[in-house]
Amino acid sequence: MLYNFYYHNYDWPDSDNINLTDSIFNIENSKQLGDLKTQFEVDKKEAELKVKTEAQQAINAEERKRQIFITYSIGFVLLIVIIFSALLYKRFRLTNKQKLIIEEKNREVEEKNKNIMDSIYYARRIQSSLLPTEKYIRRIVNKKDKKV
């Protein structure tokens, strides 16, 4: 009864009007849904791109750190090599100086040894010329023994 009362007393919209309103509502909802879907896809792509960018930046930062470490390591090794080379060069120069000094001293010793030997040979020749020979001394000794 109440149903009949409302059904007859009120002006109900016709079905075409309802269908048109529903169509407009569906079109707007579809458009909004499409916009939301597109916005969601764009946001999703931006988020993926942001994650990839951050990952790439982290990789680049790590690579930079590694390159800096390698650069400093190579510099440190080169510095050690240069210092070691300088010390070896200094030691080499010192060794050469010592070698030259020793060679000079050896020449001096050889020269003095030659002078000494020459002096000894000269003294022997003088002694030989001044002293009678051994043969002569024996003859004289033998003559004296015969006399005695």
C-alpha cells in the first residue's frame, strides 16, 4: 500500500533519464578511473625510475670511492718506490765514492810498495858491491885455517 501511494503520488524519473544519468556518471567515472590509472602508472614508473636512479647513484658513489682508494694506493706505492729508489741511488753513489777511494789507496800502496822494493833492491846491490862475495870470504877463511 505504501508502495502504491509513493508510486502513484511521486513523479519518478523515466528510465531514459536514469540511463542517461548513469551513462554520464559511468563516463565520468571511467574518465576518472582512466585518469587515476594513468596517474598510478606514471607514479609507479617515477618510483621505479627513482629507485633505479638511487641504485645507480649508490653504485657510482661506491665506484668513486674505489677509484679514489686505488688512486691513493698507487700514489702511496709510487711514493715508496721513489723514496726507495732515492735511497738506493744515494747508497750507490756512496759505494762508488768508497770504491774510488779504495782504488786510490790501493794505487798509493802499490806505488809505495814498489818504492820500498826498489829501495831494497838498491840497498842489496850496494851491499853486494861493497861486501866481498861469499866465495872470497871462504877462501880467506880457509887460508886462515891453514895458517893456524
